Amino acid sequence: MFILFNAASLVAIFCIFLAWTHKWLSRSSWRAQKQKAEEEVRKVTLPHSSASSEGPVSSPAPVREKPKYRITMGLKRMDKAGWLIVDENYSARHQVRANLFNNRNREVSQCLPEAKDACDEALKEVSSFLCRTYPDMFELKESASGTIVRNKLMGEEFPLENSTISPLEAAARLAMEDMTILLKNDSGDHYVAATSSAFLIGWSANTRMGSTLNEMHAPVPQWARQIAFSVNKFMARLTPESPMERSSYFVQVIQPNEPWESIFFQPEGLLQDHTIPTPERVLIRRERQTFNRLPKTNGILFTVKTTVSFLEDLPLSELQLLAKDIESWPEDMAAYKGRSHWGETISNFCRVKEATYDVVC
């Protein structure tokens, strides 16, 4: 299909193309340094078979086109073979998670007494899955004190019983996912009974233990009116045979030279108006969430795997869907997610990339 432009339009688009290309090629030094640092952490590489042929394929859930905006759970049946995912960023993310567990432990890892048995069961389920799915990376060993799960890649060992750290924390240190145990109270509501979650947004373990899901989501617009009843119904009906999953995303603006620990650990939330939302500082933060009913203790093991993508790296088709989706948000949801801060940056970047694509094609 031929597109006709007058001379002024062609010059304008060409100038935009040159400016955007120059900016893309000359990425700021802080990002290059961050990538180099991650490469250094990855000196111990993943075994090829574990990361590709034997394990689940890792790919962030794309932004999808939706009809008229409505808050929903967006659940789908989870393939049990694809529960926990180890990807090419394992070594780098493992170091970030270890730093947070070591240095911010009270804020990222807590367990109420009534959740101990469920945490024990969760560690055994996680260890069994990782050893079965990624045998080049994880193994179970017998010792004088009992069974130990060994992370061969990182040289770490965790006993399945009588551990010096919370069993749930051991599970979260082994995997790339954050882990939370949900139990049902006398009123029939599910609450946070234990968590080992390093990559948090808007809450911390030491302030939210015992909170029900409705209390956790009280600030979310439309939650109580549109989805709270469905969530409670889903939790009550979840069975060990039918684990479920969903995905969501957030937009995050980061600072130059901001360390990964600060990027991933956001207990105060993502509304940081002091940051400048230039395209190279905008991240799309994605969460893959899974829900598993533990067969012995009947608790729910909720896991979250967080991945990030730079706005500049999104393919045009996904960038267009992202821009369309955030524009569809009602005002209360847009205010909650901070669209007024970074929304114009995404829309403008999308238009520039569309113009560049049209010229090149």
C-alpha cells in the first residue's frame, strides 16, 4: 500500500526518524553499565538442557488486546509441567533476591505460626518440581540430618526439615518466584499467613501479615464492586488437581544508575513523581501469578514471577497494544496506576515508532 506525503511531512518524519535512531543507538551509559553488571553475574551459565530442552519455556506474557476495560482475574488453567520457570536471568536475579533476603529479611519474609506446616509442604513441592524439571541444576541428597535440596548452579543447600530459615524462604531462594501461603479464616476469607516475596510492590511482609485479600486490595479501584466476590469464590473452589494462573503488568519509571534491588523491591509502590519518565527509563514490569492448592495442608501456594522489559525494546505490535490498553483505563484506575506521570511518554514513543516504521517500510 502506498502512502503519499507532502514534502514538509516527509522532512518532519525523517527528522523524527533520525532523532529516534540516534537516541536508540546511543543508550545512556547507566543502562549499558547495568547490562554489563548482569553479564558479570552470569559468569556461571545455565546448563543448556535445563534452560531450554527440559524446562518450561520462559517468555513474558505479552500485553494483550482487551475489549472495553473491566477489572477481572483473567484466569486460565495452568500446565503443571510449566509451574516454576528458570530462565536465562536466573543467576543475576538469584543474586538480587539473595541480597534482599539477607539485608531486608523482616520486610520480605514472614510466617505466622499456623502456616508452618503449609510452608514445610510448599518447600517439598517446590524442591520436588525443580529437581524433576531441572535435574542439571537441582538435586535431592540424603545426609545424616535428613534430606537436603542442593542448588548445583549456585552451590547452596537447604534441608527439607529443621532449616535455620523459613521453609518458604528456602523455596523462594531456590526458585525465581516469590511465594505466599494463603489460609482461610473463620469468616471464610483467605489471608496472608506466610510470605517470602523479594520483588514486592506497594506492601511489605512485616506490615501485611494476617491481612485478608480484600484488605490487601482495598486501594484498588473497583475491586470490591467488580471482583472481590469472584476472587473469594475462586479461592474456595481451587483444587490440587486444577492449578490456575494469570498475568498482569505495571509501568515503572526508574532512576539512572538505580540498582536492581531498588528496582524490584518497591514497598512504597510505583508512584514516584520525582522520576523523569523518558523512554529509556520506562520499564514494563510483568507478573506471572500461579495458584496451587496444597494437597496435605489445604493451604494455597501463591507464586509470582516478575520480569521486566524496557519500553524501547518492545516490538511495535505490543507497544501499540500497550498504548491502547492504558488509554482505556477509567480515570480512577489511571490515577491508581500513575498514568498521568508516564502515559504521555508511552503514547509519544509509540507514535514516533509508528512513524519510523512507516518510513522504513
